[in-house]
Amino acid sequence: MHSPMTTLDERAVVRKIAWRIIPFVFVLYIISYLDRANIGYAALQMNRDLALSSEAFGFVSGIFFIGYFLFEVPSNAMLAKFGARVWIARILVTWGAISVASAFVHTATQLYVVRFLLGVAEAGFFPGIIVYLTYWFRAKELATTVALFTAAIPVSYIVGAPMSTWIMDHVEWFSWSGWRWMLVLEGAPAVIGGIACFLFLSDRPADAKWLTPAEREWLQGQLAADARARPNSRHFGSLKAMGNPKVLYLAFIYFVYQCGSLGVGYWMPQIIKGFSSALSHTQIGLIAMVPYLFATVVMVLWSRHSDRRNERRLHSAIPLGVAALALLGAGLATNPYVSIAMISLSLAGLYAFKSPFWALPTLFLSRSTAAISIAVINSIGNLGGFVGPFAIGYIKGSGASATPGLLFLAGLLVLAFLMTLFLRLTERPQSDEAGSVASHH
């Protein structure tokens, strides 16, 4: 290195990298979540137009994750082969085109097919970005970095709820239903984002012409030292990673988590609609913003706390316990204001869980193995995105109330809380406490 980097220089370089990468991938993830979650708002008109029952809508919401599951790991293998910039750009362009195509369906079966294909197209995006972030950020910055990225999920609902419902209420050009225009107008940005991704992102620090040679050398040295400082990390081949008990254990926790998170997310517009028949679509969208605003703030603060304490396990478990209790309260509440408060608290817990959880695989796996393991955890876990919405739809279809469905999800989250609480990441018991593993990862 040409000259030693001072602490001030180090902070400046990390900040420079963060400002270059995080806002961009943040916007991409907002577009991603908007395109998968806007079906919940479309349902306010679409279910009537396509004659969808509660069970059918639950299936429509969930089948996305079957395609996602089947193609997640192959997609991540392709990312390793072609490079993050090219492959993430491909993902964006493909899912944008399919999202727009979903506006042209006329039967439930056509919608099932398009939603399945949307899952296939988007598979690999989230773990691909998580792996991409590990190419640029040290382990000690990872939970906060991932939090800033995954904060795009609640923000996509904050942006998407009023925007989607406003389009549905006000855009009916050429005698086309508002929900169809909403799918077109929210799908097109993914195609634009894919082109921008190809032109803007650098694959690795060595390719970053926007860093000085000294900055590139320092960053590559830091990341190499980071990898060496994890004596407990292990390297597995792809198949062995998929069969690793700890990877599968984390995958099951994430599966249960996704049941709760997506079960609530997809059904919330219809839960809010049930508060009063006088609410317009736009009003439903504005009310739906509130829980996600609260969840975003809590998520970022909790992740920073996790980084400061260098602790991941308890910071993953506690939010799940809070979310379980809050969903129980939401299921039992009869007052709309209490219901929204409980849903807000449950979503805050569900989103606060995310960033500390995604730092867990890096505590016991090497960087290269973490890539395939994150894909395995995400793909198996995302099957919960099928089970959660479908379970609420099935239960609601048989009883006309979402309450039993919410209680069912609360029970699942209790199980995830207990599993996370008793998680052991290393054979040495003392290494799991207060992040002593985390201090070496």
C-alpha cells in the first residue's frame, strides 16, 4: 500500500462505497418487492374481475414462491458463473417483462402461470445481492449494510401502498381496469433498472474504476484479512452446503418467518378493507403505510444495535417473540385501531429479525460457501411465502375471517423464536455468547 490509511480515511472509503452501492440496490429491491407484493392491492379489484375465491387468491399469492424455490439455487450458480452485474441485470429485465405481462391475464389459470413465471424470473435476486454486498463490505459492517438494503422491503410497501391504490382508483385509460394499469406501470421500472444495473455496477473491488488504486488495494486487503480472521468458518461444496444441518436449521427458521411476514403482507389490504366498507382503495393504501413506516425505523435501529453489540442470535430471536405476541393480539383484537397497532408491532418484529439473521451464516461458513448456503436458506425459507398466504386464504375461505389464520401464524412464530433462541453456531458453547464468534467473523 502506498501510504497507511488513517481512521478518517477508512471511514471515508467505507462511506464512499456505501453511497455508491447501497442506494442503487435499495431502489432495485423496492422495485422487486413492489412487483411481487402489489398483487395484494390488485386483489381489491382483481378478485372480482377474475372471480377469484379466497383460496384461489391465496394460491395466486403463494405460487410465486414455488417458482422462486425451484430456481433459486440454479440462479445463484449462474450468478457465480456470469458475474453479479450481468446476472442481476438479467433477473431485473426478465421479471419486469413478466410483471407487465401479468396485466393481460383473463382467467385464474393464466394468473397462476404468470405468477409462477414471475417467481422463476426473480429467483436469485435477493441472495445474489446479499452475496454481492459481501464482496464490498467487511463482516463488522454487514448487518447494518444488509439492514439498509432490506429496509427497502417495508419502504416498498410504504411507497407501494398509496401508489398502487391511487393508480387503481384514478387510472382507467382505454377502459382498462385500474389494477391492470397498476401492474404495467409498476412492472416497467424493473426493465429500466436492469439496464441501469448493467451500466452502473462493478462486479468486484478490483474492477471499481471509481475507487483510487490505494482505496482498491486497502479494501481488498481488508476483505482478505476478514476472511482469514474466521478460524471457525468452514468451506463446503454446493451439495454439502445444502445438506449441512445448520444451513437446513436456519432454512426452517426462515421458512416459518416467511409464513408470518408474507401471510400478513399479502392479506393486510383485505384485512383493512374489513374494518369498514366505506374505505376507498386509496384510503386502504394510506392506512397500510403506517405499520411499514414503524417497521422500517425499528428495523434499522435494531440492526445497528446488533452491530454495536456484535451479537446476532438474540437479536434474531427477540424480534420473533415480539412478532408472535403482536400477531396473537392482532388476531384477538376487535377494535380497528388496536388491530393496526398490533399489526404494526408484529411487522416491526418481523423486519427487525431480518438483518441479524442474514449475518448468521457468515459466522460458521466461508465466504464462498456462504453464497450457496444463503441461496439454500432463502429458497427453502421462501416456501413459507406459499404456505402463509395460502393458509390464511384457506382458513378465511372456510370461515370468512382472517383471525384464525393470524393465530396460526402467531403459533408458527413462537416455534421460530424458540428455534432461534436455542441455536448453536459452533461446537464451543462459550463462542456463541455475546457474539464472540461474531467478533471473529
